[in-house]
Amino acid sequence: MTSQNKSMMKSLLKTTVSLLKKHSIHPNKRKGQTFIVDAGIIDRQISYADVSSKDVVLEIGSGLGSLTSALAEKAKEVITIEVDRQFTNVLDEVLSNYDNVKVIFGDALKLDLPRVDKIISNIPYNISSHLTFKILDMQFEKAILMYQLEFAKRMIAAPGSKDYGRLTVGVYYRAHANILEEVPKTSFFPAPDVDSAMVELLPKEPPFNVLDEEDFFRVVRSIFIHAKKKLNSALNHYLKHIGIKKEDARKIIAKIPYRDTRVRSLEPEKVGIISDLLYKELRSPKTNLG
């Protein structure tokens, strides 16, 4: 780190601590409330996203407004969502000079998220999974998102690896994902327990077709609960859960390929094939619910 970067980081850290003290804000570690104190990272987030004066940008997790104000300098409009009302006064102060910022107080998981050009956010780590799937259902050009490093690795994991799972399949189906850089815990205040990573998401057309997307994601969710088991066992659990009689379940599973393959080793395309076959079998008049 250069002396200039160290000076910038020291300055932002001082500002962060001052704002927290002034507004009597006590970061909630359980909620993942931690704030970037490295201005260089904020600059690179904006640079990676190629933010221009034509862009409407969404941020989730306004916090103290450090990223928000930097985005406001570049974007046409910034829509930032914050669930914690204790940040109301500090955001009023930090964003007072910007007329292109709209602050929405509410739970991003429950709100109808607006259509935007780009999404740049330091994702609240306690809602990373749910929020990622919600973002993947949106229309946007590019997203630059900060995650816990281990979560980011799960997003791009290879089939068969310990990190490969439901998240990997869901991301692969919806977007190109790329880890841009790892971010040390010292870049935040208070410092979290783990390092982070900056991830780029570029929406794409699904790389394979399925008969029913909702059913596909239901199957993905259900079988990857048993990621270490063979598909045969995972499907037994799934079919029992949805009320299929034992004999019918046995007949259905007999028609499914890759039965002896461990779920964790199934490529997304194979999960798509499995999902389609289940979709057909479960809608067959010969299949009886328990």
C-alpha cells in the first residue's frame, strides 16, 4: 500500500469513527454492519462498474453513505436502500449536497427493487444468499458486489469441489460471475472476522433450457441439501417430502440418469436434465401422491 493510499485510508477511517460517534451509532456485528474505510476500494468498485452520467445505480446497504456519495459524483441517479433507521440522520448529513440520491428505508428482501442500469453494493453478509437470488431475477447491465470471500468462492466453484452447491448452480444459470479482487478485513471498520471479495455479475441468457424454471430451482434447492449424498438418496428425500408414494418414487428414480453420482458432482446442465425428467414424471397420470 502506497503512502498516499495509507493517508486516504486513515482519513476515511477517522471520518467513519467520527460519524459513528456523532450520531451515537453502534454497529451491529450480528447484522454484518461494517464500513469500508479504504477509499481506493470504493474508487475501484465504481471503476469496475464503468459508472457514467447516464447510469441509474442501485446500492443496497447505505450505511454511512461513503459509497453512496462517491456514486452520486458519477451517476445520473443513485437509489440506495437501508434497513436500519439509525442511519437516517447521518445519511441526511453526508448526502445533503446531492440532489440525485434517493434513500429508501426498508428491507431489500421485501421491497420491489427498481429497474436500474447497474448495481454496486457492499452486500450485508447476513442476507447474501437471499439477496443474490433476488438480484439475479432483476434486469441490469452489470453488478459489482462485495461478499465474504468464502461466499464469493462458492459462487464460482467447480462441480465436485467442496464449495460447489445450490448457489453455484443458480449463479451459473443467470449470470457470468468473476472475482475481481480479494479484500482484506482491515479494509473495514469494525473489522469483520473474515476477508471479503469483490464480485462482478454480468447477466446472461440461461446456458441451457428447462421446462419450468421454478421447478428447476426447487429441485436444485432440494437435492443440494444432500450435496454429499448420491442423487438416488437425495431424490428419495425430495420425493418423500412432496408426498410421492414410496413405490412411485422408486419407479421415478429408476428413470433418472446419474443416480449413482454424488449431487455435488452434477454439472448444472445435468441438474437441468434431471429437473425436466422429474417435471414430466410428476405430472404423469400414473404418478400417485401419498
